[in-house]
Amino acid sequence: MSRLVALLFAACLALAGGGCTGCATALLEGVLVAGGDGGLAVRAADGTVVEVRWPDGVGVGRDGNQLVLRNPLGLVVAREGEYVSMGGGQTGNDGEFGACGPIAVKASGPPTR
């Protein structure tokens, strides 16, 4: 029985990692704001608005009058106006940031001086 469990575990790992292309290690932090295409972008601490290509399965939707990010199950993971942090990197498309991995919502932005 333990061999069967080990075999199933190995197969799951192989299938899960088969399509991996890696994730860039840049960090983007800032406030979610309305983007140019009706989606969500991130306003960084210096005021720059960065368009974001969200990870597969993450979609932009509405909750009332507010833009939200939804996970593949349709649950809201972040809302317009919240401070978020995510890994990824530049895509080469006019400064667009390709997010990958988890999107963390933080209680507040970075401390101001």
C-alpha cells in the first residue's frame, strides 16, 4: 500500500511541475487602482502606475462599484484601494508586470518618512 501512495505522490508532483516555466523574482508592491483597459493596475510608492498581467486563473471583476481580483474559484482575493505585494517581472510589453505566485494583501503600505 505504501508503494501505491508513493507512486501516486510522485505522479502528482510530476504532473504539477510539468508545465512550470518559473517565476521571475522581482517584487511589485503598491495600491490596486483602475487600469487602462478597465482592469486593475498597481500604483507604486513613487506614484508610477504599473499595468499588470495577472496569473492564470486570476480575473478582474466587480463587486458593486469596486474592482476586485478573483481567484479561480471566483472568491475575492483583493480589492481596489488595497495595498498588495506580488512576485513576477517585466513582460516586455510597455512596462507591463507579469505577476506570478501568490498575491498578498497587506494591512498598510510602506512607512512614510
